[in-house]
Amino acid sequence: MRPTSLHWLSLHGPAKLPRRSRPEPAPGFSPIALHRSPACLFPCANTQAHTLADRPAMPAPTRPVAPRRTSSFGSARHHRRPRSSQLPPSLSLLLLLPLLIALPLLALRTHYALPAPILTEHDPHSGLPHFSTANVLKTVERLSEPPPVGFGHRIAGTREHVDTLEWLVGEVGRLKEESNVLRKGERGGEYNEVEVFVQHGEGTHRFDMMDRIVMKSYSLPNLIVRISSGTPSGKEHAVLVNAHIDSTLPSQGAADDALGVGIMLELLRIFSQTPGLMRHGVVLLWNGAEESLQDASHLYITQHETASSIRAVVNLEAAGNAGPEIVFQATSDAVIKAYQAVPRPYGQVMANDVFASGIVLSDTDFRQFVQYGNVSGLDMALIENSYMYHTRKDSLENLVPGSVQHYGENALAVLRQLTGPSSLLSTLPVGSLPPKPDTIYFSILHTWFVVVPASVAGKIYGAINALAVVLLLATARRERWRAYLAGFVGVAGSLVGGLVAANGVAALMSRGLGRAMSWFSHEFLSTALYGPPALAGILSIQLLLARLLPAPDAAHLEHATHLGLALFFSLASLALHRLGMGSSYLFALWGASQVVTLLLVGEGRRVLEGKGKKEKREGEERVWGRRAGLAVYAVGGIVPMVLGTECLAAFSDIFVPLTGRMGEIAPVDHIIASLVSFMTFIILPLSLPFMHRHGPAFARSVVLALALVSLASVVGFAKWPRTFDERHQKRVFFEHVHNITTGETHLHVGAADGAPGFETLVQEIAHEFGAGDAVYNVMDEWNSDWDILYPFSQFVTPYRIPLAPSGPSSEDALARAFTVTAEDVSADRSANTRTLTLRVSHAGFIWPVVAFDADVLSWSLDSVPTPGLFRHHIKRAATQNVTEWTMQFTLRGADAPLRVQYSAIEELGMWPSKAVEGRGRRSVDLLGRVDGWMEGDGGSLGRGRADCLLLGVVAGAVEV
């Protein structure tokens, strides 16, 4: 050792030496002693000089072994982690990247895969009838295409609606004749009987939606066909198949519901022309009016002679025009088991939970059959591309043929199962609803349909949780309990962190930057906007935990988070199952995936092999599984990425287009951000433990990169040129309203979304067509401007534009024929009540509605009136030429006048359905010009970016 080194050592001691230059002291050598006796080392005036040769020999220095560090995240007090054989971060990600890309792509490819449409009527091998997409598309063309090809808009109360029913009666009659020919042949006894009924009836019912009450009155037709073996036993039990023949403005109703009408005609052809008697019957109902709030289905289930035989219902609907058919309501175990027979299943009990919650603001005829017929069944629909639902783009050219084939084959398979020898139809109760389904069901990649009794599912969930607990006890170190507690809490915290981050971006976009709904024009754009910040928030919690924990505990976080995921998902499944939510299966699958992976290729494998938790190696203690192999991430990620991506696709298809009709008040950006955040969490749960795999630099880099991507995404969407485009349009509602009481005429304009810029557009419309500025009109129960659309009017953002007065017209006399009068009025002053009959005459008008405030004690409608002073809305739907309607009331208040506000749609005042017949009418002429301006100019919205509902309306008020 050189004197300079020894001098430095004597002054500072070995603790101050740099780590790389600190010498290893010889045995018995004490630097402290040297420090205390410098005279023996260095010459001075009072001592004898020494030469180097006189000094005692010193052993050669050796490089010290630095203490090993055991932690990760950057504090100077932590020690360096030992070198391991694990791959560097870049190589680990590179090896996992094929799975990260391939698995979601596989899920999406399978999710949207459709069968090839069949164009022939008979199987070339067996010669038996099979489902033909070509036949269905011919029916859709006949019903939905504009004249002279088809009937076009089939609004209940119009001539086209009547013509559609007459055409269907003819088609059904033709198929019945073909069946009769077969029944008279050599094998006639093998063919089923076809019976045809045409029903006309009147009735009333109560319709509740969105905390609003509407009373309905109707006079409508239905077309009914029963197919059975012809025997009393064959007719005793039947399954009902329903579709509606009407459409709603402005839609031509190709998918909704001409498709369902066409599928039912195919079902009639197949069942009537296939030999083999059915055990149970099939009743096909082409109901006359669903869009008027499910009137004709109520007529059938409450009044028709075959209704008493119905044990289950299969409802055929559409809220889109593409993609696979989905079961979104299933209400008994028997029909769920029948759905197992379909060739391409697509249905989740989770969809049933979501629809039952009321989040999806929609409804179908299925409600009437359940509420008034006490029957269970399946509610089936197309949902993809629901941007076109109830718009003009719901046309034949946009209907995907593969979707038709998928829908028809699945419906056919369900009916064959429900009417065949193994049917459970007769086990369903008569006159009362069957018990709530005790079944968990879900499809996987449209290939497997899993059905598990709920009682069995609960035991499975408990077993998964028990295995997760066993794994924790068998592989965790008790003295590191903080790490394992943090692993579990961190999973829940990451879920919350993702929600907070995504909703923070939603608040910035909607309120800070004024770019609400910037993601609307494609189902997956919202994932691009909210996915990166959600993942950044999820992983930031893991980074925070690692920094907060002491070094020895932080070293176990990867292992602890794997176990935390298994415990979190398994406990969530048990909790949701206890609450009666079928969606618990999703968390159980995720928990099972983690547990099985850890047992087969992870830490639990050591337990299965009988090895202990600890092992001594080179003088230090090592915990098995502190570093998981890449196989854990590869195998454990299969279920989350495949099934999670399928869930993301389904929910995006439903909810993103739905935000375009949820109203301006609904926080749609936050709804979608929360949905995307949750889906990100369940698709990439293994990103949580992976954050603890490669140390602090990697973790910080990942979070920083995600933050930068989030920032870039926000900037990109903030500058996104248009929220709407020609294929994903904004819904704009127009009413040309002539008030026959005041003589005023207004153009009412409304929208059903919260995207920015609507007020500017309205003022542009006012400048172009009005006689003054547009005025915002607060939407509430007493805003009668939009009673025609009530209760959906509660979603409308309403404006009123004054129009210039026009001279006398022949339309004025017609408008004055729309009257509301009181008859048979009598007062009982002792009881302080008044009785009257309200008569509504509406020749030339459809869908009349009356609204008034009164304390109604009793009435002739099919419901007990709401007690006390209440705002009542009563709507009417009737076939053409039924132009009068009466109701009887007993009101509290013998002398109090009743003020009635009323309105109705001009039968010839609807654009574009009456563009030819209504030419020359003030309403049609103005609405046509408005429509042309929206298509050709569009103002600040842009040309062709709006789908317009255009109605001519007459309104008034009277005291009776």
C-alpha cells in the first residue's frame, strides 16, 4: 500500500473510500489502529526516520465485495438487486408482442365473422328447405324500398302501413296453399298444419320509461299464423315469434324491422314444407305497431285466442344493420338451454344485467309479453352499426347479408329446439312468470355457449377463491406481509386509478377544450382516446406502491401482484354472485385464469412439486416465484385478452352509437371513459405485475411513455375536424308546428346529443328560414312543443324559430277539423267531482296526443291513474281511417276547468315519405327546403352530416 493511500485511509477511514477503490484489509489489520498511531507510519521531527524497507510488509490489496442491493425504485438507501438470468425489458416485450397483437386480432376477427349468405331455398343434398338470405332480402326490399319498388315508410296510421299488411296476408296465404298441397300428397300426414288469423282490436295500456308515464290507446291490426301438428296436444303449448311491420320516421326500417318480418316468412316456409310433426306449436306474430310504443303486441297478448297457449317468446328486433345476432335478454332456463343449439351463439348474461339495469334507454315488444302474458323468452337483435338505427340509412343497401344468415339460422335452431322432442316448453308455468333464471351463460368466440346453473357457479367461484388463498399461503413470506397486502390493495387501486385518469381526460375534453364526443365517428376511437390515460393511471398506482414500500418488501411485488389479481377477481366474483348478478362469471374466469396459470407455469408449480417456499443458495435466502417467467404472462394473458377484447367490441358497438341519442345532459364522455378504463383493466391485468419485473427505470419509462401518448391523443382529438360524418350522423329533429289556437307557426329544432356547436347551427337555420332568432325552450313535462315524441322528447335540446305569417290556405280548414271536445259533462258538488267524456277527432292526422294537469280519480284507460294533481300524457295509434277516439274521466274539482293541450302529425306532412303526395303544403315545402339545405350546405355542421326527422304538426289548446 502506498503512503498516500494509507494517509487518506488514516484520515477518513474505510467507510469513506469510493466503492470501486476500497481495499480489502488483511486479516488482523485494523485501519482504526493505524488512524490512532500515525507516528508509526509517517516521519516527523521528533522521531527517527524510516525507509520503506524498514516498514512491515503489507498484504496486497484485493477488490472488496460490495453489499448486494435488494430493491428497486431508486432510493439511495436501497441496495442493488442481484444480477439474474431474466431477459431485459426490450427483449421481454418483443417476445410478448406477438401475443399482444395476435390475441386481440383473433378475438375481433372471430367476433365479427359472419356466415356466407345462402341464396337457394333447398339443401342440394337432402332436398329439404333451408334458410335463404335471398328470400329475406326480397321481403326487405318489398317493405322498405321507396315506391314503386316497395312501400317505403310504413308509419302506423298511413296508407303504406295498410298496404304492407295486405301484402303480407297475401304472402302468408300463398305459403299456406303450398303447405296444403303437401298435406294432400302421399306423405301428407308428415307435414304440419298452418292456420292464419287477422286480428283487429282496440285497447289501452300504460307505458313507463325514464321515470315518465304515458297512457296509450290504440286501434290496430295483427297478422298471426299458427304452425302445429294439427292435434289438440300439438296446440296446447306454443312458442311465439314476434316482429313488427311498421317503421318510424325518418327510417325506412330495413333492419328495424323488415328484416324480422322476412325471417318469419322464411321460418313459415321451412316449418310448413319440412316433413316431421312438431311436438309443440309455433305462433308467428307480425304485429301492426311497435314504434308507437308497443301497442299491437299488447293487443295480441291480451286479446287473441292463441295467446293462452304461449309458453315462451322469441322476439326478433334490430338496433343496427350489421354484425352477429345477439341475445340481450333471456328470462328462463328453458329458453337459455334451447339457445345452446344455435350454430353460432352470441349472448352474455352480462348483456342481460346491463339491459335490466335501465342503462340502455331502449325497449322492445318483449316487455309486453312478459308484463301482460307472464311468458319468458329470448330477445334477439342486430346491434352493430347502430349509428343507422332509426335513421334514413336503415335501408336495404346498408343491410349486411351475412348478418341476415347468422340471425336466421340461429332463430331457426332455437325454434327447432323449443318445438322438438327434447323441448322443455311444457315445463314452463301457465299464467305466471317462471322463476328468474338460475343460470349463468356466455358465449366464447361465437363457437361455444357455456351454461352453468347459478348454484354450481357459486361453488366454482368459492373453489377458485380457495385456490387463490392456498397459493398465497404456500408461496408468500409472512414477514413480507406488507408486500402481499399492497399487491391486493394495489389491484383495486389500479382500477380506481385508471378510472380517475380516464375521467380526467374526459373532463378536459368535454369541459376544458369543448370537444365532447370527439370520438363518436367510430366505435373504437374512444379506446384510442381514453385507453392510454386509463393504462397510465392503472400503472401509476403500481409505481407509487413500489416507491412507498421498504426495499425488502418491494422486491416481492411482482409475485404479490400476481396473487393479488387472483384474489381480487375471485373475491369480486363471489361478491357479485351474492348480489345476484350473472356478470360475476367474468371475474371468475379472470381469477381462474390467474390461479391456473400460477399453478401450471408459475410460482404454484413449486408447491405442486412438493418443494418448500425457501431455499438457501450461496448463503442468501431466495423466495420461489419472486421473478415470474414469461410463460406466466403468455399463458395468463390468453383469457383476458381474448374474452376482454370480445367484451370491448360488444360494449363499444352498443354504447358509442347510443351516446348520439342520450341527450345533452347525460355525461357521455365520462360514461365512455369509464367503460374504456374498465375494459383496459380487464384486457391487460398482467401489466400490473409486469411493472415490477424490470426495475425503476423501466417502470418510469412506461408511465412516461403512456403519458406522452395520452397527451398526443388529446391533442389529436382536440384538433379532430368533425365529430360527425356522412356515415355517423347527428340526429336533428324538425317540426313545422301550426298552432290552430293562436294562429302562430314555428319551426321547432332539436337534437339528442351533447356535442358542441348545436346552438350555432340552430341560429344559422333561423337566419336561413326563420323570421327571427331561435329561442331556447326548456325541456320539461310542461313543454308541449315535442309531445309527439314524448317520452323520448325528454332527451331533446329544444329551440323554437318563429316563421313569417302565411296567407289563408285549404290546410287551415283541415287543421280546424282536429278538435278536442267534452261530452256528457256532469258535476257532483257534494263530492267535489266532475265526470266527462273527452272526444278527439283527428281526420287527416296520425299519432294524436293530449296532455293536461288534473287530479284524476278514475278513467276508462287500463290502469289506475296516478293519485293527486299530475301531468298526464295520453297518446293514440290507429290504423288509417280510424279518426275518432273517446275517453271517460272522473276528476276532482266540480267547477275547475280542464285545460287540454293537444297535437298530432299531419298524415301528408311528413318528409320525405310524403314528398310527392304532400307537395304544395306549407309544412312539406318548408321541410323539403330545410332538408335540402342540411344535405347540401349544413352550415357549421357540414353537408350530409345530419340525419333529419321532419314532421308537419298541428297543435292547439282548449278548456273543457
